[in-house]
Amino acid sequence: MDLVEVNPYLWEIPRTGGMNVPGRIFADRQLMEKAREEKALEQVANVACLPGIVTASLAMPDIHWGYGFAIGGVAAFGMNDGVISPGGVGYDIACGVRLLRTDLLAPEIKTTIPGLVHELSRMIPAGVGRRGNMKLSPKELDDLMTGGVPWVIEQGLGRPEDVEAIEDGGVLDGADSSMVSARARERGFDQPGTLGAGNHFAEVQVVEEVFDPRAAAAFGIDKDQLCVMVHSGSRGLGHQVCTDYVKIMGPAAARAGISLPDRQLACAPISSREGREYYAAMACAVNFARCNRQVMTHLIRQSFEYVFKTPAERLGLELVYDVSHNVAKFEEHETEDGKVRLCVHRKGATRSFPAGHPDVPAGYREVGQPVIVPGDMGTASYLLKGTKESMSLSFGSTCHGAGRVMGRRAAKRMIQGHELKARLEAQGITVRAGSTRGLAEEAPEAYKDVNRVVDVCHRAGLSRKVAKLRPLGVVKG
């Protein structure tokens, strides 16, 4: 595949064949070679063939092979002639990250970390098929899917100010629970407040370095501070929503006369019945995912209160931000035709809105939206901020994590879970995992270098570094 190096951090696939727009990949030379090896660039080119796509088919520096769209893919479609695609959102709808800060200084409480991690592992169910303690009636599940985090807080599982630090105020409009299948409901009714497996985690971290003191202060972040990061999604409910609508979208695309370069790009016109119904069901899963993380936040606060014998408010245990990285949203963006409303798909990509943007919470509007990028268990995670440049470069998008370089089976062949656990604990990282086999799948070696990925985003202008956080203890499924 022909590639043009636009600059050291941006590459372009020229428009050829059935491509309606070029492909653009944000990466340095080393990350680009990884993307070439696993043929993720073909997926970028395939997405460029979809009708109504605007400007370019984009990929972030953590790009790797996914279902239909590459993970790390971003694509925006016109409302009149564009499509919406489950493959452009992913199976774990609204998988995302939230960061909580405290007034505690990690060096002063380091002997307490193992006990804290143990309590978190006791309180938060983690692992394949694990169920939570919050069992919802059919009506309550409807209320949660349509009401989002505000509804959960009304049940006593959070504080009113939490919604101010969640993307969309914790609820995505347009949800219609009647569009969610009985099977999806069955899989989700008792999963709020659970981690699941795979790369999801609850991690106790220390702020190791601050790059932007002004933004860090606005976010309530300072060096040596103890923080908690949660990475999770919509569990079985979101997976089933995607499964259901992938089956529906294939025939819908054929009826609309859409020729697909890859059947995994099954889609439907945004304005079609299938397109509207998928969006309504997806919005339910988005709200479910955010509520899942909200319930875990309540459990985290309870864990801190038990370990430190102090109310969470007095510990300064506050939500910094919650952002999703598998979602399709209707947003206004500047294009060659002026400001237009678009359907922006971000699959393994995080929103990165700048200072002054009306969708950035009021408390952060002077510095920009917090962007949370989790790394692997053995390295680091980052807190960044959105930029003005990202709006013109990537529809206000940046990376979502380190990005895999090795499949889960290959990771398990390379390292044993108990060996990895011992290695991490030798580094001073307390580990609680539901399965040592699952732990091996998430070995640091299975991921790109998060420092390199974040550096590309920073230098390309997609987002700017604010702080680096190092793991002290992790709970995994």
C-alpha cells in the first residue's frame, strides 16, 4: 500500500480505487511499521470507501486490527448521505476510563496500598461472567439505560457533582430501551459495578510527573498524589447490542445499495430505520457503561472509607473525568463546507475537545477537556488535555491507550500468569487478578509503548500531556 509521509507524525494513504477520501494515520515510523505488519492500514482504506465519509478515514497512533474498523479508527459521516456502523463503534460499546483523585500522598501511605488493593478486589467483582450486587428489575434497567448516571446517583450511588465530570453529563440523549433485545437485557441486568475481564482494571496510581502545572491544578492533580483509574465498559449488554445489529446491518446495507469492501463494515444510512434503531440501542449501552463505572466509583469510595476509617469526602476522593472511547456521536465540526453536523465514530479513540468548547465541563473550560490514556500494568498511564488543533486534524480525537501488538493467545504462550504476577510485585505493584491466565493475556509485552504513543499525540497536536501516573496496585479480571 502506498504511503505518503506528510510529516514525522502523520502519514497518508492516497485516495485510490473505491476510496471516497484519503486515509490518514498519526504515527511515527516505528509505530507505522507495526500497523503495516498486521494489515490495519487496509482497514483504514476500507473505511474510506463508505458513503458520506467526510475529509479522511483516520487512525490514531495506537492503531491495531479490529472488527471492520481498525481499533484506533475515527471516521465522520454526513447526516444526509452518511452511514452508521456497529463496526465503527465496537463490541464493548462506551468502553472508557475514569480517573479519581484523592488528597492522599502515596509516599506517606505506601504500606497501606496492599490492603487497599485487597479491599478493592473484594468489593468490585472482576472476571468473565462475574455478576454484581446491583440487581435491576426490568423497569429499573430501562430507567438506567435511558436516564444514565443521573438516575444511578438518584439511587444513592454517587454525588450530584459527579455528573459534571462525565462526558455528556453522564447520559447520551436518544436512548430507547425498546431497541435493546431481551438477550442483551438478560446479559446486563446484574452487571453494573463489575469489571469483567480482558484489559479492564481498577488501578491505584501515583502521580509521578506533572508536565502542565496550570492544567493539572485545574484538574485537581499534583505530584505524589494517590489516584484511582477505572477502565471498563458495557459488559455483556453492549456486546449483545453490537452482535444483534451487525446481523441487521448487513441486509440493510444491501437494501440501500451500499457496496462494502469488507462485510464487517456492515452499516446503514444514518436516517434509515435500521440506522436510527441502532443509534437508540447503542445510546442505551453507552449509558449502561457509564453507570457501570459510576457504581464502581461508589464501591471504590466505600473501600477507601473502610481502609482509612475516614469519609470519602474528607479524603478528597473526587471524580476528575470519565470519557468513553467506543462510541458514535452527533457533533458539530468545521469542514470545507463550513460548520456541519456529523456522525463521528470513535473506535478505540478518545474525544479531545479544546479550551473554550461548550461540551467541556465549565470547571475545565479554560484549559480543555481531560483526556485519560491508560497504559499497561507495568508502565504508566497519562492524563492529557484536548487541543484546538485536534478539531481540524481529527474531529477532536486522540488515542485511547497503548494499543496491542500481540494477540491474547500469543501473550499466554509467551509468559505464564504467575510469573507475570511475581514480576510486577517485584516492581512494587500489588496485583489481584481473577485468573492468572487472564493476567498473562495483558502482559506489558503485549502492548505498544504507551510513552511513545502519547508522545506522538502530543507532538502531532492531538492532545497535550498534563501528568504521568505510575501503577501501585491493580485489580484485574
